[in-house]
Amino acid sequence: MQHIDKYSTSVRFLHWLMAILFAVIIVIGFVMVEFKESKPWGLYELHKSLGVLVFGLLFLRLLMRAVSKAPPLPADTALIAKLVAHGTVAFMYICMIMMPISGYLLSNSAGFPVKFFGIELPVLLAKNPELAEKIGELHEMGGWIFVGLITLHILGVIAHHLRGFEVLRRIT
């Protein structure tokens, strides 16, 4: 059996934990926006709490990424595939930073506190409906971009797997 260079166990665990959390956050985001007329406040609170949680986990992930080297892509991976893979991951990290920050500022500027599982966090912006609308558009657009990047990431892994590259086994 061929040896596969893998990410460390802690990196793999954090990757999959965050993937699950992002899936839940995204689904909740779509549901709460779709049914906002019925005021699903509990979903908003859960969405915000999970957003704060993944933002915290992101710093741990960035630290782990800085101290542990990622296994190399297979040597015969085409340069364009490497560039797309690395670019996609880089933009995903940008979204992982931007989405919680924009969500936090959106909540504040809309006049709502951000609570982390019931613990109220500091208010960073005063209520400002005009600003809230602009930040809301940024947060929504960022969400769609993030979903697109996640989809591209998953399709890339599937394409590599179908071509016989063992990239999925590096993170499982």
C-alpha cells in the first residue's frame, strides 16, 4: 500500500469540526433569512454563537498551520491545479475571517447584541440602520462567495480522487 503524507491528527480533527460547523452555520443562515418574517430569534442566536466559535477556532487553526507543515500535493499535480487549490484555500481563509467580523458588525449596527451561547459580547458599533444595510449586503455576498469556494474545494477533491490522487486521505 502506498504511503500517504497526512496532516497531523489535530489539524485533521479541527478541519472536519470546522467543516461541520460551517455547514450548520450556512444552513441556519439560509433558513433564518428565508423565514425572517416569523422572527426565528433562536436561529439567529445559534448562528451568531457558532460564528463566534468558528472565529475562535480559526485562530487555533492558523496557529496550527503556522507550526505544522502541510503535506505536499502529489508531485504530478499540474501547476494550474496547484494554483487553483492554494488560491481557493487562501480565499476560504479570507472568508473565514471576514464572515464572522461582518456578522458581528451587522448585528451591532442593526441594534442587536452578539451573544456567545448566552454571554453578551461587547458592542463595537452603535445602531445605524444605513450601515447595517451595507454590512448586511457584504455579509450576504461573502456568504455566497464562501459557499462557492467550499463547493470548488469539494469538487477539486472529488476530481483529484477520480484521477487517482489520494488528496482526500491526507485530511481523513
